[in-house]
Amino acid sequence: MPPLLFGVINKTKAWFAGRTGMPLLQPYYDIIKLMRKGMVISDTTTWIFRFGPVITLMTVFIAGLLVPMGSFDAPFSFTGDLILFTYLFGLSRFFTTASALDTGSSFEGMGSSREVTFAAFSEPALFFAFAALVKMSGSFSLSSMLHSPLEELSIDIAAPLVLLAIGLYIVMLAESCRIPVDDPNTHLELTMIHEAMVLDHSGPLFGIISYASALKLFILGTVLLHVIFPFRISISWVNWLLYILEMLVLAVSIGVVESVMARLQMKHVPYLLISAILFCAFGFVLIFR
């Protein structure tokens, strides 16, 4: 399902622009085409350049196994898995930036610098959100934490949940390299962040990077949905249908944001991420009131 989210986003943006746009399944076609192509690899690179995208995909995939899908529990769950979840994303970022720096390109070094700088703002917001959910649920397991808004739903936690949802939405846009933080369709190197780090990857390696990016959006969107729509239905197949529908609506909302907003100037991006920290921090404070 992750590449389908990109297709929905692109269709939404095309609708806003009055165009037909690319097919809904175009991201799948692009990944398949990339996996069938050859690769051009510089002689100056090492194994980090070749294995960086693979390790990035593996770490993001493992992090996804720790997140409950809809009203169902995660495939793997244990006390403290929220720490592993956060640092698996950090590990994926490390190998993405390391493989970019391995090329020796000044543009990729610039993109890596921006990536880790903005990550220093988004990670505290994620930890504040998790801290609020830990306090709400009394558990250090992601499955129990993310199901807690359903079990504790009341007027007292409505305001904290709204603040957490706003902060997590901003984090999702930043971590997924979407507007207003980054533009995945830009071709101007001086304004690139994530795309600048993958300029030298091609063929299957770039296909792996594309799928890992879609998977990251899918996982962070799932975490956000547990805060926005904390409810469940007793019928199993209805739960799956509802979960898929919520993910598609979330993708439409991202497309709307990208259609009505321009990308922020690079110097203003930290202010947006600091606002995400403040939203999540105030939500955490309200839990204790």
C-alpha cells in the first residue's frame, strides 16, 4: 500500500491544478521500471553507497513491524519498543546520509547537512508525543500506547490529542520530505534536502530508496491516525477497510496541503519544526494538568 499513497497525493495535486495527472498506480510502475534498470556506480564509492539504501529500507521496515495497524496489535511488541522505533528511524537516516557523503559530492553533502539538522528538531517532537501517550496509557509499548486514546477517550484528553495530532502531522511532512518542508519534485539542487542525497543513486538502488520513502510516510501516517481517529469496530474486515480508507484520506490531505501552500524558505523550516515541538510539548503538559 505505501506507493499508493504517493499516487493519491499526485492525483490530488493534479485535480487542484485542473489536470488529469499521472495514473494512480504510477509509483508502482516507476519502482518496477527502476528495479529492471542497470546501475551506474562511481569508482570512488565504497560498500556504504551500495548497501546504504538496502539498510535504510530494512530499518524502516523493522520499525513498521513495531507499529499497530489500525485497531490491530503490532506484529512485534515489547516494553520499550518506542525507543527502538525512534532509533531505527535514526539509523536509517544515518545510512542515507552516509551513502550520500560517500560520493564526495558537494550537493549531496549539503543535502545531508540539512537532513540531519532538521531531524534534530523533529525527533524531540516525536519523543514529546510518545511521552504524552506513555503518560496516558501507563505503558512503554507502542501497541498499548497507540491504542490508549481509544480506551481513555474523554473530553479531558481532547485538547492534548489535538495538539499532538498537529505536531505529529508536521513531523510526518518533514520526515517524508513533503511540502512545506521539502519538495520531492524539485530539480534545483540548491533547494533540495532529501532529493539532493540520492542524486547519484540509480536503477534498483533508487527504486529501493523510493519504496523506503513511501514506507516511511505509511508508518508515520499510521502513528498519526491512532491519535486522530482513536476508535475501533468489532467486525474485523470493517476495521481493515476503515484503516485503509483513513490512510487514503490522509494522503488526500497531504495533496491538499501541497496544492495550497508553497515551500517555505530554508531559513523558515526550523521555525515550523520548533512549532511541532511546542505543540507536542504543550500536549504533554496538558496531560498532567
